[in-house]
Amino acid sequence: MSLKGRLQDDVKQAMRARERERLATLRLIQAEVSQYEVDERREADDDTVLTILNRMLKQRRDSIDQYRKGGRDDLADREAAEIAIIETYMPEPLDETALDRLISEAIAETGAAAPGDMGKVMGVLKPRVFGRADMGAVSQKVRAALGNS
């Protein structure tokens, strides 16, 4: 089942179970997906939905930092609850060992030997780790690996 179909089913279940907070978050996700489809005039596939979910997670993590700095723990807790719901739709995260292995494979595959080759390595890695690892952390690991080469 596609992510979009799974979302629709989960909205129905949340409505039946009268889970207000979960339903509100699921509707926010659906609204983002619908907005994408209207803006781009095409159907959202699973990769697109993952991109939207990734963006939503990043926004909420940033909001939590801002709310905590502003002393609004109640709003930060609400954002954290939304993150927990959104993360259920994300693929299983990669552990450090698997990520390091993928980075080594990508470096070998591209023949990268210097920090200037980082773009090639990231181009190969991105489809393999998207949604499963923080791309900023992946970038730092690749930079360190190429710097030590």
C-alpha cells in the first residue's frame, strides 16, 4: 500500500477511534500532500510524500527549539507529539554501521578520492539513505571520509 493510501486509512481509523490529536496531525499531513498535488499538478508518489514528511519533521524540530527557548513547553510538547506520529510513516532509520558501509560503498563506486568529489558521492548516497538518515550528518561523515582518504 502506498503511503498516501495508508494515510487515508489511518485518518478513517483515527476518526472512528475519536483520537483528536492524531487525527489533527494526519489531516495536516494530508493537507501538505494535497497542496503539493495542487501546486505541481501531479499525483504525489511515495518519494514525494517522504520528502513532505521529512520537511514537516524538520519544521517541528526547529519549532521545538524555538518554543523551549521561549519557555513554551506546552507548545513544544505538542510539536513532539506530532513528530512521533509523523515518524511512524518514515522508513526504518539506518544504524551507524549500515550508514558507514553505504558511505564506503558509494566512495568506492564513484572512485572519489578528495573532498572535491563529495557531490558525486552524495548523488549516489541520497536515494539510498533518503528518509532513513539525517542528510546533514551523512554529509559530515562523507566529508570526514573523503578528508581522510
